[in-house]
Amino acid sequence: MTDSVPADGAAAAPEQAGPADPAGWLTLPDVAERLDVSISKVHQMIRDRELLAVRRDGVRRVPADLVANRQVLKHLPGVLNLLADAGYDDEAALRWLYEPDDTLPGTPAAALGGDQAREVKRRAQALGF
């Protein structure tokens, strides 16, 4: 299998994972406000893999749907730790969370907010084997 290269010879920019809509992202101060915690607490949550942040346009951002209802999705920290144990960096974890999956309702990220959260966690665990 070969990589596709545009006719002008320039390599295509890799598609960035996560919400496609810019409104689907929160800056770290926005996350702190939404969770009603200090910005230093948000940084600690990211270091502790309780929350996932990646750089977009030079600014660290968090997908808004991971902090729904003024709290971090219940199973997100466990899934992030399982993905890290399987060797996934933050970008790869984000890509995995937002990869459409026909066997789930949309993406693993969307399923974490519903009845399929334990299934998402099980699948993340299986990646380590």
C-alpha cells in the first residue's frame, strides 16, 4: 500500500483527531470554569491522565464532550491510563477515542457518555495485549 501524494508533490497534512467543529474544543481556562476548579487543578488532571489535552493552533485544548455535565466523563481516566499502558501518546489516544466504530454508537468518546462505557474500557484494555 502506498501513501497518496497530491499531484503537486506536497505531502498531505495528516488529519487531526478529535471534534471537527472548532466549538467542540475547550481551552484549559474554559475547562477550569466548566469544572469549577483552578487552572492548576486542570493541569494536574492532565498530568494524572484524568483528562486529555492536545495542542490545536498552538493552544492546549480539551474536547468539550469529555467534560460533559460539568464533570469529566466517569470512565475517561481509566481509559486514558489503559491507552497509555498500551503505548498510546495523547494524539494517538485522541485518535482512538474519535475513530468511528460501527459496533458502538459512533465513537468510543461518544460511547463513554452512555451505556457502552464499560465496553469501551474493555476494548482499551485489550489493546495492551
